[in-house]
Amino acid sequence: MLAEAMTARLNEQINLEFFSSNLYLQMSAWCEDKGFEGAAVFLRAHADEEMEHMRRLFTYVSEAGGMPLLGAIDAPDSQFESLKDVFVKTFEHEQLITQKINDLAHTAFANQDYSTFNFLQWYVAEQHEEEKLFKGILDRIDLVGNDGASLYLIDKELGQLATEE
Ligand code: OFO
């Protein structure tokens, strides 16, 4: 049975996963507007993945005897300076999420809630993948440069990446 304090912390994470999804969906709208169609498809697909992260938590809280609670979700940024700016922000956001997951895992362990600690290991592994993915995209943008032809190439690659994921 989930402790109340742990339930509250997991509910915060549910909310944060919703925010991640909305952030990436909003970013996809910016990309679409600027003609980066591949990046838009990639970010939309990633917004869907974030909803999966939310659902997995929602199901766990519910099955572990807690009550999932959906709160208000902050509006994400909608204006960005460049495609690079978008991906700098995705990487920073994923680093923040990793920190939150680590804090959650620490709390579960410290409270001898080994079931939740075990459940959270999926997120620990997932955050490793997420940081690797977004850092990889950022490195690629830095490598090819910021001119129109390079951005066109990156955009195409992101579109392909979305179909591979
Ligand atoms: Fe992108 O990992 Fe969930 O929030």
C-alpha cells in the first residue's frame, strides 16, 4: 500500500510528465510554423511517449492503492529563438526530469518502499536513453552548423528518427 507522502510525490511526477508532453507538443507547433516539418513530427511522437510515461505512473499509483490526482499544468514556452534553442531546451528539460526521478527513487528507498523503488527503475533507465537521445541531436546540430542547408538536413534526419523510434 502506497504511503500518502509517496503518493503525493508520484502525483507530482504524473503532472510533470503531462507538462513534458505539452512542452514537446508546443515545440512541435513552433517547428511546424517555421517549416521544420521533420522536427515537428519527431516532437509530436515524443509528446506521445511522454503521455505513456504519465500513464505508466498513473496505473502504478492506482494499482498500488493510491489515488492518482491530476492537477493544473503550467503552460509551456511557445516562442523559441531557433531550432537549436528548441533542442537545448529539450535537453535541459530531460536533465531536470532525470533529477526528479532520482529524487523520487531516493525517497522510495529511504522510506523502505522497495516496490516503488523497483517500479522507478524503468524511469531511471528511460532517462538515460532520453538524455542520450536529446544530447545526440544537439551534438549533431553543433556539428553541421546553423545555416539553412544544414538545418534542412537536420530536419530531414529528425523526421526519419521519428519513424525509427
Ligand atoms: Fe522525456 O521523459 Fe518523461 O518526462
